[in-house]
Amino acid sequence: MDTLELGLKDKVVIVTGGNDGLGRACVERFARSGARVATCARRKELLERVADQVRRETGADVLAMPADVTRPEQVEAFVAATLARWGGVDVLVNNAGTSAAAGFEQVSDATWQEDIELKLMAAIRFCRLTIPIMQKRGGGVIVNVTTVGGKAPAPRAVPTAVTRAAGINLTKGLAHEYASAGIRVNTICLGLVKSEQWERRAKGGDVEAVYREAAKRVPLGRMGEAEEFGDLVAFLVSARAAFITGTSINFDGGMAAVV
């Protein structure tokens, strides 16, 4: 049986929001591939518990550091800790974020600003800090996690649809600007994927029933799995995807009406 060698062993990878859901799936996938993984999140106990489990199961070197990605000084400290530990950064996955959607008139200035800080400015700050490091190493890869709503927003979908659209355009701009430096930048646009956010919506009820109802909107008839997302991220940052940059990939089971 052929295997696809991704060449991720000993790569230094930053994953934001790595304590559950899609971020955790990325941490686990990179760890299994032999990468050195630095991850941050706000919930310290959960973050450390996940990191310990990944270390035990994979033997990987994992740096888990509590950080609020909306706080510039904490972002700087986290990147500095990664650099101090491993001397560089090869991969950045800007994954931190949560869904926030309401009718336009119900969204206050404070909510707009919170969403901009979490989903746009955090990614900008991480890119600003890591791109010079990648340049010194001769290249690197960035994956910005956005949503299909950033391409085709539904009604009552602000502020997320707006900040995710900005993330898609940030991706394209950076990809063009830094291609000559060997830095690739892509975005994955999420559709409906199983995660702890959906489990919280179930409020202790039947989460599988929630998934089944949501899956009615997906042409493939099911929601995506976090592990499938982790596999896609791992491929995009690998040498096997060396000719892919500046693109947005829908991870949505065919749900979005846009390409």
C-alpha cells in the first residue's frame, strides 16, 4: 500500500486554539507526523490536559502555553517561547475563533470589535511575528481557518461573515506578497464540522440528534469530522502541496453555493 509522506518530522508548528475541536485535531495530526507543536488557548487546565495526552500517545514534543490571542502581549510571549524552545517556526495555523452571528441591528460596537480582534487581528499579529522568522529559514506555510460564510454570507450572519471575508482576503494578499520568499498562505473555509461548539449547543441533550438535523443541509449527508480537517491541514502545509498557495478550500461537504 502506498503511503503519502508529508515530510513534517521535526517541523516547528504553531496551532492557535489547540485545546479542543479542530485545533486539537491539528495538534494530534502534527504530533503523529513527528512535528514539534506549539499550541495556545485560554483554558489552561484543558490545554495542559490535551497536551499531556498527545505527548503520551505520540511521544511528540509539545509546548502548551495559555494565551488569549486577542491580547498582543500574550501573542508576542507565546511566539517568543516557541522561538526560544526550537529556534524557529515553519508552520502557522491560525485556528482560534468561535461562531458569532446575529441580525445586523443586534450587533453592538463592542461585539464587532471583539470579533475583529479574535478572528482578524489575532491572525494578523501571528503572521506579522512569524513571517520574518520563516523568511530567515527560507520559507514556511500559513493556514488561516475561515468559513464558507466569508465567501457567501447568509442573512443574520454578522459579524463572523465580515471578519472571515477579511481573513480570506488577508490570505490572498499575503500569498502574493511572500511567494518569492518561499512562504505559502492558504485558507480553509469551514462548513458544518463536528466540534465542542456543537456539543455545547446540545446543552447536555442528544448531540447526535443535533448533528443529524444539521447534516440535512449538507449534500454529502453528514457533518465533517475534526480528524478529516486535521488531515487536510497537514497536507496543505506539507511538501506534497508545494504548488498550492493563495487559495481557499471549502471544507463543507458540498454545502456552499460558491466555489
